[in-house]
Amino acid sequence: MTVILGIDIGGSGIKGAPVDTATGQLVAERRRIPTPEGAAPDDVKAVVAELVAHFGLPGPVGVTFPGIVQRGHTLSAANVHKDWIGLNADALFTEATGHDVFLINDADAAGLAEARFGAGVDQSGTVLVLTFGTGIGSALIHDGVLVPNTELGHLWLRDKHAETWASDRARERDDLNWKQWSKRACTYLQHLELLFSPELFIIGGGISKKAEKWQPHLKLERSRVVPAQLLNEAGIVGAAMMAAGHLAPAKPSRSAKKV
Ligand code: BGC
């Protein structure tokens, strides 16, 4: 059994748990620490180091980030501190924890976990996993293989980024009922269906727990739409899977410099 620590950095909480990467099960209780105000790199680094020390597991650690992650660098920061942009966050976390840290975009991690252990199990062809929260995250998976950093929440729709109009935060901000929000989400999904023709959309993020509110209103012509199954564990599980080598990227250089 390979047990790897997965850590999910979110807008309100940073959560970690050891994961059996063969089954996707958490093998100890999840620990959550509130995200420090402003989510600046040094403050987040301290929380990640605290979680690593708390679990005391040997071996690599998988960490998610809510922005573009390429070769260990964080290259966008829509909903976190702008100092992340261009940072070698992989090196920052590796230095702070003394463990080999592997970074992955949060929605990509959730997508990997759902495809392997959740709502996408045994689904061939194209699957789009969308996480609705503060922003909209996306993971594009074809025959089980992830195409990373698709950032479809930033698709331009109605003169705005889709996430500013159809995220869960937009639902709360604009005081929409579920039917009104589903209408927006449906417009967005219809556009994605036209562009990607996925067999399946998996809807994740906090709203996956309230599927009965939106599922009746979210119907598409060609693609099936289902709620995610791993709920708020998907990021942790996907991060651990990636660190376990399911998606081992080439390690970047080790100094925490901006590119
Ligand atoms: C970011 C994505 C992220 C998503 C969900 C978006 O604003 O650009 O990288 O996956 O939010 O956190």
C-alpha cells in the first residue's frame, strides 16, 4: 500500500490527509487549517509545513494550487495573492517542508481523482470535470489521461470570464435561486459541449453536495451531467495520486525564484 500525503490549498481552507493511492481512500482523518488572510506565499507555506509536520509521513507530498501550475511554478492567481505569479512554488514548499513536493492545479487534481475513483470511473472518451466555487476550475481528461491547465473558467462568455458570471460565488453575489443559477451554468456547459463534445461533465466543488437543487435544470443535448462523488476530498486524493507518480512531471530547478 502506498500512502502519500495530499494537501489541497483552497480560498478558505488548506486541507490535508494521507491517501492510499491504490484505492483513493483517506487513511487518517483530514486536517483543515483556515487559509491565512490574503493567501500570500509565505503564510500559505507555513500552513503547508504545519500539515506536513502534523502527519509526519515520509516520502513525497502532493499539493494543489488554485491557478496555473507549470514545471513547478505558479503562473496565475485569480483568487489568491498576486505574489504567486511566476513563483517556483514547488521549490518554496520543498524547502519549507524538507520533502519532495509536487504541485498540481486544484481542478486537475480533482479531475484525476474523479476519473479514477469517482464519477468518471470506466468512462472512455472525453470527460470534463468542472469545480464551481469561488472560481470555476476545469480538468479535461481523455481516456483517463489529463490535459493539464485548461483554465476553462476563464473562457470569455457574455463579455466576462465565465467564472465571474457562473461560479458559486456569482450565485451568492447576485442572490440567484438554483434555477436562475442553473440557467447560467447551462449556457456555459452548452458552450463547452459545442467546443469539446465530452461524453460526460462531472460537476464538482461545494455544489456537488446539493445536486438535487441543480441537476434537474442542467440538461444537455449530447453530454451527460453528473455530480462529483469525492466531494471535498477530490483535491487531496488527486494531489496524492500525482505525487505517487501517476502523473510524475519532470522536477524543476530547486531555487524559489520567479521566472
Ligand atoms: C483558477 C483555476 C482554478 C479555479 C478553481 C480559477 O480562478 O484560474 O486555476 O482551478 O479557479 O480554484
